[in-house]
Amino acid sequence: MKLSALPTSYNWIMVTGLLFSLTGCTGLMTEPEQAPETIPDWVLSPPRDNTHLYGVGSAPRIENIALAFNQAEQNGNAQIAQQLRTQVSQINTQDTQVRSGQGGEQVSKTQTAYTQVTTSPIELEQTKNEKRFAGENYVYAMQSIDRRRIVAKLIIAINDTDSTILKEAALLSKADDQYPAPQDWQTYMQLIPYFAQRKSYVDELTMYSVENTSAGKAASDIQAIEKRLNLALSHYGFDVSSTRQADQLASALSHFGLTPKSGSLFKLNSKTVLHTEEQDGRFYAFEDGTLELIDPSGSRLASWTVSSRGIAKNQGKAKEQASYNWSKQAVEAMFTWLTRLD
């Protein structure tokens, strides 16, 4: 049978369409399917145990992959630090209630005095990279820190500090503990930094240890020395009655854990000059002068020269602020000297 011939142009269109259809289908059938990116479980659910702390950090993926991973590790370390901050957010809350009574202002002396001393940090265990993963757009790193190693170092540091406290306390007189001997004042002042350091170590131990342990608890002999120190700080006292800044100095002494009261072991003298200036409707008060520490024999132990400033719309307020700032700076300088005697 003879087929009817189709026009040449029509034949070409039909053949071209058929080929396009076939190649299109072939392309759809042979193109591999794009699977979604699988992120490791540890990225969203880091391990949890009592021996380590874990933190996962991420960073945008860039051409320098090593730099990207470095940033991810830093972010993981920051996550560990945040866990620790959250865990001990209430540790350093201070009770600063002040009450009036015989002997002057009373405040949380020992604890407050400890917090005014700068302590030396202990070199703790460094974080370690556990895992890495490079995704299409981001890189991830899991960091860890070994609680056990840190706890062990802190316990050693606390024990060493306790040994130093016992050695220093052995220099104290054997007098009645209810009435600290006047000649022991220097030893008591030197004990403050050691108890401050001990407190710092114990706070860190509380951060890293998850076990119900008494490792940081002070032994009975250390507790007895701390009790004697607290009593001495309250008993010795500083007489500010002859100073022009009596109220401001008394407040500053209480802030640093020292007791302001009349007829006490130490006497404070102040020699200052106060002047004011007015500019653009505001008053500027400047106080410059010296604070002297006098011992029971009447001799000057030391002195500190301090300058301060107060600013307010009212001249009287500016003067009050200048005197308050001067007193706080002067007592801080004295406290630093008292607790760092050779």
C-alpha cells in the first residue's frame, strides 16, 4: 500500500517535535534526585553527662574553611560559658543590709570585705574540639570541657590556700578570742586576701562540680579562724569622728567590710580642700586632700592623697557627691594597703 506523502516542511516539524519529546523524557528520567542535607544529631542535641560540659557552635561557611571552623569553635566555647553563668547566676548575690546600733554601722563585713579583694585566677582546663561538620552553608563544631580535671585543680588550690591560712593564723596571739589583741591587727588584715581567694575558688568549684560533695567546705579549724577574723574586723574599728567627711567615710568603711565607731583601735584624719565652679547652669565640685591612718599610739601609719569630683544642678548636691566620691576612693586606697602589707 502506498502512503500519502506529507509536505516536506510538515515532516520536519513532526520529526523535530518527536525528538524533543523523547530527549525531554530521557532527561527527566536520568537526572538524579537532590536529597536534603542531613545534619548530625549532635548539632541539635549535644551530649549530656556529669563529667563534661558541651557546647555546639556554628558559623557561615566561607572559602577559608579553617577560619570558619575556628569561629564555630569560639561560638561553642561561648555556649559553654553561658551554661556556667546560668548555673551560678545567684552565687555572688550579696546581702548588703545595713543596720544601726551601738558601735556604728554594721554590714555583712566578712563577705563584703572578701569581694573587694582582687584574686588570682587559677589556670583551668581548656576546651577541646570533639566533632566538626561542614554543611552546604554552615559549619558546626562541638566543644567540650572536662569538669573532673577542673574540680581536681580547684580542690588542690583550696587545700593549698587553707594551709597558708593556718600558717598565717599561727602568728596570732593566744589571747581570749572575744577580744582580739591590738598587736594582731596586721595579721588579721593579711588574712583577708587569703579568705577572699578561698571564696573565689569555692565559687568556681560550685560552678563546675555537679556532685553533692563537701570538697570545698572549710574544715573546723579554718571556720574558727574565719570567725576570729570576722570578730576582729568588728572589734578593731575606725574612728572617723574628727573628720569633715564622717558620714561619707563611715559609709565607705562599711562597704569595704570595715567597722566605723568611736573610741576604736584606729583613728582617721582628713585634710581636704573643696571648691566649686559653675558652667552652663551646672555646678562642679572638686575635693582634694589626704586621708591619714593613726595607730593606737598616735603615730601615723600611712596616708593617701585623693582627688574627686561631683556634678549637679545644685551646688550643695555637687559638694555632697564630691565628698562621697573622695571618701570612697580614700577608703579603697587604705583597704588595699591594709590587705597587702608585707
